[in-house]
Amino acid sequence: MIRGRPTKLCLVFATLLGALVLGGCEGGQSALHPAGRGAEDIAQLFWWMWSGAALIWLAVMAIAFYATQARPEAHSEAGARWLILGAGVAFPIVLLTVLLMYGLAMMPGLSATADADLRIEVAGEQWWWRVRYQTEEGEAVELANEIRLPVGRRVVLELSSPDVIHSFWVPSLGGKMDMIPGRVNQLLLEPTRTGVFRGVCAEYCGSSHALMKFEAVVMPVDEFDSWLAAQAQPAQPPQDEAARRGMQAFARNGCSACHAIRGTEADGIMGPDLTHVGSRLTLAAGILGTDVDDFTHWIAQTHRIKPDAYMPAFDMLPEQELRDMAYYLSELE
């Protein structure tokens, strides 16, 4: 009975390990389902390291199994010495050295940013993402909590932070990089297939750290060029009475002190640029959608949705005024 326990424990451990590995192989936030050159290299390194670890584990389990099953008789000292030196010292050293050299050899390719096709400035702030594109005409296009990338192009993200340390990570596209106040770090991404992938802040940055997500949208090159050209345009004026009331309420309640809407008098710089906020996939850094109800909920219940957010809640406003503002913002596409 005692001799069978190690085997049963090994089977249970292997089953649990296999379930965890298989459960993390798919999805828009999986490092093991790569959609970029950097993520492919990292996933390949992971599988090589996992294989190396599995070999060492199997060797240790084999020795443990042998020790439990061997007859309790004297063994030669030379045989024991060779077993310890060979299986316990030489084999792990050689295997781990090969894995280390393999990992170090891929690092230059992950950090070569000189010949990039596109550069994007990304600032991590408490608790959202400021994203800025530079158009060919020299005009800066700013949006928030969403990054769009052309497939097959080398893109350098210039990462910074004005407040605390954040960490930018889109597991399906590449590695993660810290965003440190006072300096700019560069991260190279080269998407290999289109899709929508989840990004997160991977460094604890305060009370709403877990609510600081974003979407990385990889698009065909021509669609990306059209999207960026549309984002560079000013906001369209309100098309109906409800939207006009919403724009007036937006200005009357001081929202333009923090937010900018190009094409209007709103020119705030503290909060996200809202020029085309209605065309984004999410609101409040990946927490809500972008329909009228979501905008209303966010404007009125800001701190319930995102604790300690710097934006004040406007739950004191009449319901119709909140709906008008929400409708106006949802129409900014």
C-alpha cells in the first residue's frame, strides 16, 4: 500500500498539470495562443523550458520510484556516486545551460526597434491607458484604452507613466514591459494575425489595478489606415435634439475641463480624449460596453465601478440629463 502512493500522487499531479496547461492554451489573453512574433518566440521558449523541466521531473521520479522498489541490500559506492553526479548534477546543469543560452539568443530579436514601421506612445495612468498616434501629416491622434495595430507590421510602443509604475502586457502579442515614471521604455510588437486581444496592467498600481484593461485590435493594413484617417478627423456635430442637449450638458457640467473633443470647445488634457469614444469597443478601461446605458452607468456611478477613480461621479444630475450626455457620447463615432 505504501509503495503505491508515490505512483498515485504522480498521476494526480500530472493530471492537474495537464488540465492547467490545456486550460491556458486558448483565448484572447493567452500567452500560449500567440498572434505575434514576440509571443511566438516566448511560447516556443516556454514549451522548451516545460519539456526540460518535465525531463528533470521524470528523472527525479524515476529515481524515487527505484528507491522505493529496490531491495534493501547494499549497493556499490561507485554506482551511487555516478548516479548522483550524473543524474543529479551533470544532467540538470547541461540541460539548464542549453535552455539559458537558447533564451538569451532570442533576446536581441525581441528588442530590435530600429526598423519599425509604426511608433505609438502609450502612457499608463491610474487607472486607464492614454494612447497617441502620430499621423503622416504630423498631427497627433489620441485615444484611450484601445490600441489598434496593422497586421504584419513592426510596431514600437513607447511606454511611459506620469504617476506610478505600471506594466504593459498583451500576452497573445508579445512580452510585457514596465512603465516607469521619468523614463520611456520601448516594446516591439509584430502581429501575425487579425483579431481582438486582451491587454492588462501586470504591475500592481493601486486600488483599481485589476480594473485597468484594454483591447488590442489587429487589423488588415488597409483597414488600419482608413481607421487612423477617420480617427484624425474632428467629432461630427450633433445630429438630433437629444445629442445637442447632451453636448450642452457636457459643457455645462464642466466635463470639458478634463476631456477633449476635437471640433468642439472641450480641450481638457487630464482625462481621456473623447473625440471618437463611441467607436471604441469598451468604456472605463475594459469594464463596460459603449451603449447609452453603459455611458449613463459610468457617468453616474463612477466610483462604484472603479474605486478611487479621479473622475467625479455625477449621480446628482437629473436622469434625463445623464441620458442626454450618455447619448451624445455614444454617438461620437
